[in-house]
Amino acid sequence: MTNVTTAMTQKTTPARVARTAITVAALLVSATQLAGCFPVLAGAVGTGVVMATDRRPTGTQAIDRGLQLEIDNTLDAKYSGQARVDAAVFNRKVLLVGEANNANTKQQVEQYVKSLPNAREVINELEVVSTPGFMTRSNDAYLTSKVKTFLVTAEGVPANSIKVTTDKSVVYLMGVVTAAEGDRATDVARNASGVQKVVKAFDYVSEAERARLDAAASSQNPDAGSQSVGSPAPVQTVPGTAPNAPVTSDAPAGTVSTAPVTAPVSSPTALPPGRNLP
């Protein structure tokens, strides 16, 4: 036992100590406040432990926020009692999870989101059930917070360029990553206890493009070892996505382009005017 302890002590590095401290603090926060406090934690960790840049241009981040607000407000008002929809927006790609009372409602929700000028792709993962559940899914919120914590403390994972969404213990990963980064993030998520499955919905870029995006993100925002428990969850890739061909910013929704990507979104797009909610 003494030999084992000595060997572990010799391998301890400042970076490892920092990651461990952050992991403990993050888990304490997530256990008490769930996902709400995670952004504070992510913004507070040192640059030596986590990549603090978001690879989306600032204009794209603003567009994503506008899309998120418009989708949430409209769906809550229009489909109250007919569907429970949780939308996640990243890089103008929209993920829809939750439940709809029938296939027609599911299709209507998808068509509405596709009609938005700034939504370049829609991934519809709504489940058709006779009675959509509207109970608070605290376990899903906890899993999201836990996976985010593991990603932010894992080496080789651009946590601030990855969005995590959980529905019924299925974790969905969106973001702008290289193939290696996507695989690493997937392994981290699938090994978190309680995760039933991981679904990848990444936009993939080359190593050269990754370096360019990180440099651009750092210039825009100058201030700005995984843990696992239990058996690994299975992994699924969203149908229609190509591992080395991210969707370009000007491609129609739902299509995949094999052309090289110059940026996740080449230029900011004006947000649509506010819509009259039903």
C-alpha cells in the first residue's frame, strides 16, 4: 500500500492537482445547484486547465441566443399541452428533444424551426407519445451538469465549444470539434454514470481549421483527466452527418457539404424581427 501511495505521489503534477480541485468543486456545485451554476465555474477556471475560447464568432453566438429565445417562446405558446420540446442551439444548428403527442405535431414543430432564417440545420429527436410528460427532469439537468464538469476537466476537449443536452438520460453533444476531439468528448460523456446513450451531432473541422478558429476566438475574447463511473454508454451519430464534412454556414437546412469549411459561420446574419406569438 505504501508503494502504491508513493508512486501516485510521484506522478502528481500541478496540472493534475488543479484538475482534481476543479472537479471536486464542480461536482459540489452541480450537486446543489445543478446546471445553473456551471457557467460561473467554467468562466472561473484557469486557462492552464481548460480551453476558455468559444470557436463560434461573436456574431454567431448572438444569433444562437436570438434563435434560442424565439424558438423557446414560440413553442411554449403554440404547442402547450401538445408537446414538451427542449431546443438546443449551437452554431445555428438546432436540436429538438422531448415529446410530441403525435407525428403531425412533431412535423409541425420541425417545419416551424426550419422556417427560421438563421436556422441552418434541424435535428428532430422528438419522441411521439400519447401524453407528453411535463414533469421537471431534475435527473437530466444533473446529468448535463455532470457531463459538462467532466468535459471541462478532461484533457484534449474544447469544452467551451461543445454544448451538452440531456433528455431521458440520453446525452446529445453539439459543437465545433476535430474528429479526435469529438471522440475524446464522446468517451468522457459515455463513461459518466447514469448516461444511457450518447448521440453525436458535431460539426467537424480539420486540425488546420481548428488552429485558425482558436486563434480567431482568442483574439475576440482575450480574457476569456476525465472521470468515469459505471459501464460506458452506447454511442450514436445523427443520421446524415459526415465525420469529416461539417455543414457550411450557407448550406440549406438538413444538407451536408463536403466543401472545406472556412468558419462555422462566415459572417453575422441579421436576426429576424420578433414574431407575434399565437
